[in-house]
Amino acid sequence: MIKPLQDRVVIKMIENEETTKSGIILSSGAKEKPQIAEIIEVGTGGEVDGKTIKMYVKKGDKVIVSKYAGTEVKFNGEDYIIVKQDDILAIVE
């Protein structure tokens, strides 16, 4: 398990297979990087650079993240991205 610190969040990108009108399935490599992710773990917030940070997201939320944000990591054969809460643009409901 990856447990992020302070205002960081562990996310996993949601990859949707896309089929063209002619029935060709596009792999994730043939499309732009998806921007919707699921939150896997959330840091505790707290004091960061002299400011108190409140975490507004929770485990299981679907979110939209900045396109090139975060640090990609591989853990137990799965790909994750660790981002700061500021890199999360919106919660998808």
C-alpha cells in the first residue's frame, strides 16, 4: 500500500477503451493521456509550508487532474500517479 504524505494523493488513471465508428478498438497508447482518475489513497493534509491544508478529496472519488501532473510510480505491477491536491481540478459526480 502506498500512503501519501501531507497534501499528496495517489491516483490511478481510468482507461476507457475507445471504439471508432468502423469498429477499431484504440488502445490507451493511441489516444491522448486520459485525465479522469480514481483516488486510491489520500494524505492527511496538515501543515505544509506554514499553511494549514485541508483535504477536500477522499478515497474512491473520481477526479479530473492536470494533464501532465504528478509523479508516475509502479507498485505491485500497477501504475499509479502521486499528485498534490492542487493538481486536482474537479471531482466527477
